[in-house]
Amino acid sequence: METQILIFGIALPVIVGMVFSAWQIFRPKPYDSNIYFGLGISATLFASAMSQDSLANFTTQNRWLWFPLSIILLGALSAISCVLLRCRSATIRNLVVFASVVPAALLLKIPEWEHFTNRFILGVGAAIFAALLTIIVQKRNGFSIPMAFSFALVAPCALAILSGFAKLAVPIAAVSCCLGFLSLVRLLRKSQTQTRDFVGLSGGVVVATIAALGVATGFGYDTKNIPLTAWILAAIAPLGICLGEFAPIRSRPTLLAWSHIIGCIVLAATAILITVVAFNSSERLG
């Protein structure tokens, strides 16, 4: 069973994502970098989720599969929007974000999010989060951004496991692994490519939404009463890259790169620590 999860839930989906995402490194056109990364990450999550459950009768039984379906829709919408609009201004970039994230969130018909109003509010919140994240992502072209995101997604993955929902943890773990490998690819080709954005707009949007909707899915199926604070920190863990944007740090490239990574590690670790402490306290009281 563990071998099947490793091969079909992690390894093969990661390969799919890397084929999509790494393609932009070899074709550094002005808008290509805003397409392939997002498509690759969303394809990774979808392929991994399909290895865990079947779409047959998913509307009544495996309803958590609305999550990977929403992410694959998000990847397609963000890529199409980037091509059509070319994202030349901040207004258009924000339009791309909201036009991609809100429809994806509206698909999330799972426990705690069954009402349209709740999903719409979730979508708007996730879109604002994604818009903030992409402001930084589009300014940075190094390996540290995908590496930081890789660590950030450890939090929703770990919380899914701790809440007893391992099926959700596997696709998020696959995305985390894919991001880690892609950061190494970017590091190795640093001197050989002139790609303007590596993660790009669609990549930033997809990663932010995976964190937000992944946490929303885990929260909806939580049976262990994980503290709400931990879920929120896990959702916003990718914002840890903001640590590298403080004035004394961003002028020093090496410190900047490590600050992106450390910021995400701190938020992810804090979310996991809060959960573990809460569980230990419950056991002692019990």
C-alpha cells in the first residue's frame, strides 16, 4: 500500500508537474512563464488525488474530490487568462486572480462549505491572499520561492494527517515535492536562462489557492478538533516569503533567498506545533 502511494500518489504526479513546469525554463518567452508553472502544479495535485479516489459517484461519496477538480479548473483558468490578457498591469493581474480563484472556490461543495455564500466568501478571501502573494512572486526569479512554497505546504499536509484525512495529505505532499524539485532545477539552470518569472502569476495563484482550499477541505473533514489558529496559519504559510521583503534584507541576495524559505518554515512549523500541543493537552486532560 505504501509503495503504491509513493509511486502513483507522489512520484508519477511529480513527474507530470515537472514536465509542465520545467518546460518554461527552456522556452523563456515573455508570457510563457505565467502559464506552465501553474498548469504543472495543478496537474500534479489532480493526478495524485485521482490515485487516491475515483470520480465515480464523487458528488455523494468522495466529495473531497471537489478540491482537486477546483484546482485543475484554477490552473486552466489562470493560464488562459494570462495568455489572453498578458497581465501587463496590476489591475489586469488582479482581475486574472479573482477570475480564476473565485470560480474554483465555488466548486468546493464539501462539509462546512455547502452554502454558496460561504464558498463565495472563501473564494474572495483566497483571491485576496493570492493577489498579495503574486505581488512578491512576480518580482523574484530565484530558486527560493518554489523552495519556500514547498516547505509552506508541509503545514496543510501535516494537519491533514493529524486530522485523520491522509487522502488529502497525499496530493498536497506531491505538490510540495514537485516544488522542491523544481527549485533545484531553477538553481542548476540559474546561469543558463533569462526567464523573467519562474513561478509566475499562474504559479503563485495556484500555490496560494492550494494552501487556502486545501486547508478549507481539511477543516471541513476535521474530526480531531484541530485549533482554528493552526488551520489559518497553515493556509497563509506561503506568505512567509514576505520576510525577505523587508528593506534591510531584500538588498542582500543570499539573505533574501534564505529569508523567503525561513519565513515559510516558521509559519508552517508554528501551525504544526500548535496542533501537537493541543493534542497533548487534550490527552492529559482526558
